[in-house]
Amino acid sequence: MQRDKALAIVEKQLKKPRYEHTIRVMETSIKLAEKYGADVKKAEIAAIFHDYAKYRPLQEMQRWIEIERLPKDLLDYHHELWHGPVGALMVEREVGISDPDVLHAITVHTTGCAGMSVLDKVVFLADYIEPGRAFPGVDEVRKVSEDDLDKACWMASRNTINMLVSLHRKVYPDTFHAYNDLLNPNGGNA
């Protein structure tokens, strides 16, 4: 799918600030994909569609989780996590994108997971560090992303876990799995 067509589809689904965020995630994903050897076209498409379901009604997303091949435990966690897995299914069904690599990157762009591909890491990290983001720790992760994709993803996972714990919110298990998987077994990231 061509970029302009994909962006036109997504623009109808998003509020203006979220669409602008999507453009920045796309641009960041392309740069990271070029730097770290991910398929640039897949990174572009996954980034464009990563927030496709962001503004769907919660009841609609809940229904998708209940009746489709999605982990039912998502319903036990904050609804902010739902738009990745639900969005991947919607993109497949409504837009016709069937590439499993692209769909997986969309699915895990918020939580991460163990065994992430380079493409998964690129989209996950681009969503975290895109230039419009401003929160504690993001500049440090941006700097590390220039030299070490795995360490930057690990830091993003760590920061997310710390933030959720500080807010007394549940942490989805895939985020812990991503953190553990990305942690250098020799202690290099700790």
C-alpha cells in the first residue's frame, strides 16, 4: 500500500493531534528501520496504522477482545492497551493488510513482548521517542536510540514499568517479558 493511501485511511480514524503524532512515528520508524536494518516499507506501514483503533469506542474494542483471537486477559488491564491488538485485527479486516510482520508490530507497539523482531522494536521505540513526546526520561532514550536499539527499547520498557508502578497501576505481563528479554544477561543495561 502506498504511503498517501495509507495516511488517507488513517487520517479519517484519528483526531488531528493523534494524526500528527502518527506522521512523526512514521518518520521516526523509517529512520530507525534504515539504521537498524528493518524493512523500511513494513516499518512505514506499521507506524502509519499503529494507532488505527485508538479512538474506537471502548465497548467495540471490548467486543473484539471477547469474540476474536485476542488474549482475554487484556480485559483485566487498562483499556489504553487494547488499541494495539484490536487495531491489528481491524487493519487486517477493514484495510486488508495481511502481512504478519506488520500486524505483529502494530499489536505490540504499546506493550512490547519477549522475542521482538527488529521491526517490532523499531515501531515500539518510534512511538515512544517521536519528537513530539515530552516526558521524564524520553531524551535519554532518544540519545541511546542513536547507537543501541535493544538498550533503548529496554529503557523504554523500564521507564514504562516505573511510571505504571508509581501510579499504582497494573503492568501488562508482556511489558515485563519485553523488559526481561531485552535486559543484557551480563547486566549491561542495569
